[in-house]
Amino acid sequence: MIAGLIDGAMDFTVAPGYTKVGYRVRSLGWERPPAGALDGKLAVVTGSTAGLGLATAEGLAELGADVVLAVRNAERGERSAEQVRARGGSASVELVDLSSVASVREFARRLRSSYERLDILVNNAGVLLSERTVTDEGHETVFATNVLGMFVLTNELLPLLAAGAPSRVINVASGGMYTARLNVKNLESDSGDYDGPEVYARSKRAEVILTEIWAQRLRDRGITFNSMHPGWADTPGVQTSLPNFHRVTGPLLRSAQEGADTVLWLAWSREGGERSGLFWHDRRPRSTHRMPRTRERDVDRQALWDALIDAGGPNEPASETLLAPAG
């Protein structure tokens, strides 16, 4: 009971719970994963050459999973795979650019031809930019990477996830999304001033909404969908994208391993296999809204889904069948 009160107080005051202090207080008495908890499981982790992604890949391998590191750079990917293997796990490298729909579809085709099933998908890759840029396919880069690429990849891998059922999809979001509201009329930030942290926060809001939609659409398919936020973790992404924030909060930042803990817990725990459509932080489901102004309407949620289908093109046929309403 006391632990619950402390957790609630930190959640209410926000900042303390996001720090390494919050993690270390909350983690007292947490259940440890049984040895070999993920033996024989196949996991894919995007953005896994550093930070949370690499910590996640290492943790999954330590628990016995065969890990596919989905990365943009082959050399960095191989170095990261060696770190994962050094933990005693199995790791392979696959190249994919999450900002390119064509690259994502080709990556998904390779996986479908190489594996019969997928047990765990961790959508971790993400970018935060200071200026608006556009991909070769004509999409704003943060939207393309954090939202569209993740959306297409998850849908393309649904047949493998269904074959691996009970399977799990874990989307790495951010507490920054609490400040953002879904704006379906400006998904690609092509109007108004470009504010990097705000655009990033909106992309993470979209990820959380998509997690809820997938959970609803596939509730009887044996696949759980959950999103999480890692708190304030000291990663290369934070150092380069938010240098002022990193300088001020540096002593309070969590390690990448502490930030990745809830991802790993969702991958091995009973709760991660039974509960779906939730937003987690430090192993507990959290509210997805702290301010009324950030709430979206059902029509906006559907508009997001439709816009992503239009931008990414039709789903793989088997995926479309899985996504169809029951009955």
C-alpha cells in the first residue's frame, strides 16, 4: 500500500517519477524475470544500435530470445550485434530505413520469407529534428519515421505475429506526448512554425493512439499491443537532440537499461501477455491524458488511420484480413 502511495505521488508530480530516483524507488521489490523467460522466442527491435534500443536487444537476448536488430547502418548494426552476443544471446542484423515505406515493405518481405513466426516486435526507432526535412518519398521525416514507418511495419508483420500468437507488440513512446494533441490536419507539420520537440511529441501521441486502435482491432487474434514511456533516460538521442535538457537534468537521468526495463517487462511478464492497449511507465499502466485539451475525438482517430493507409499504401493481403472487423 505504501509503495502504491509513493508511486501515485510521483506520478502526480510528474518529474520525480521520470528520473533515476523515481525508477529506483519504484523498482524496490519488483519481480525478476525467471531464467530463460524468452527461450526460443524471436524478437525484432528497431533502432537498436544505441540507447534504449540496444539496451532492449541486450536484455531480450539475456532472457533467451533470438534478436533481429533492425538498423539503418550495417557497420553500427554489426557492432551492436556483437555486444548482444557478448551477453550470451543470439543476434542478427537487418537493414531498414523506417523513414522509407519502400524500405520498410522490403524489410518486412525479407522477414516473412525467412521466419515462420514472430513473438515480440519492439517499435523503438525514432527521431527528433530541429528543422523540417522531407524524405525522398515526400514525407516529413519525423512523421515518416516515428509514425508512418512504424505503422506500415507493424501491419506488414501481422501475419508473422499471428503465427507466433500469443505474441506482443511494444511501442516506445514518450512522456512528452502528454503536452500534445493529435492534429490530423497537420500530420506532416507543413503549416505553421516547425518546433522540433512539439512535432516529436505529436508523433508520440499518434503512436499511443495507434497502439489503442490495434489493440481494439486485433483483440481476438492473440497479439497484445502496448505502449510505454521510459522516463528521462540518458541516451545518445537525448544528448544530441535535446542538449540543453541533457545538460540541466544530466545527474537525474536514468541509464538506458533503466529506461528499457518496462519494455523488457512487457516482453516477459504475464501482464504483458494478457493486457493490451495500455500506456505503461515503470511497470504500471498510466493515463494517456493529463489535460483535457489533448483529448482527441473518435473521428480524429479514424482520420489518422485513414491518412496512414493513404500515405503507406494498401496493407499486405494477409494483414488486411487480420485487421478486418470480426464477423
